[in-house]
Amino acid sequence: MIRLFTALRLPFDLSEPLTRRQSGLPGARWRPVESLHVTLAFYGEVDERTADDLAAELERAATGGPFDLTLSGVGAFGEGHRTHAIWAGVEPNERLAVLAGRCRTAAERAGLKLEPRAHRPHVTLAYLKPHADPDRVGAWLAGHNLLRSPPGRIDRFGLYSSVLTHDGSHYELEREYRL
């Protein structure tokens, strides 16, 4: 079994403004630049045969050509002492929504059943340790809430595997698809 998801790797003009903000929050485990991405669809644990079928179906999702993506604002998952991650937002983008939908459809055609959740595009910047001070988290969010990146060109997406470790997830690009 292999844990899979599709995602957009961020080009430098999108990742650089994020890495500059990855400081000043005790209890944050900042994600390395190579792990910064926008998830299109999460597939979970998949057997090798289904993974091959999914990879083939994703070829059909790689249409429409390149598009621009803009990061906007920051936020957190969880509340108060239960806040567990901080993220950068992605401006609404029809091309991104269509691509995410095509990645979900590819999974269905490959025989996978995905959780019925809305696609909320974001870039996870850090996971927070349980003892992270909610006031410090709030202050960090307030200090970075005006984040707005220049548009970054997206011309490909990838099928990634994910291995959970005690230091967080490690991602490996399994296959890349040009738009």
C-alpha cells in the first residue's frame, strides 16, 4: 500500500514569500520549502495496481494549459489550544477548482472512493505542537494576514507519495503531469 495525493508544487515566486514568514512562532514545526504545496486531491492508502490505474487516469486530467495562482492571507486549523496548523490561503481560481475536480474524477475512474469534502486550497506552513501559545499564534496570524504573493505560473501537477515520520510527512514525487 502507498499513501498518495496530487498537488501543485510551488514555483519560487510563490514559495519565497512564504519561507520569509516561517519564523517567530514558538511551537511551530515549519514545513521545508520542498514540502510546500497545494493539495488537489488526497487519495489515502492505495494498492499498487490501483495506483497504476490512478496514474493513467490522471493523464486525462492534465488539460487546459498553464494558469496563474496567487497566495492571499493566512489562517489556522483548529481553535485556541486546539490549533494544530497554520496555512497560507489561495485566491479563488476557477482553473484550480477544475483541475482539483478532474483529479477527484480520475480517482473515481480508478475505483477509489474519496471522502466527500470541499476543496479548500491552501499551503500548510507549519504544524503546531500541542503547547503552542494561542495568543502567540493569534499574533503571528495578525502579523501576516495581509500576505499577497505575485501571481505564480503553474504548468504542471504531480502525483506524490507520503510517508509519515516522527518529524512530519515526507513527500516523494511519483509522476508529473504537464498542463
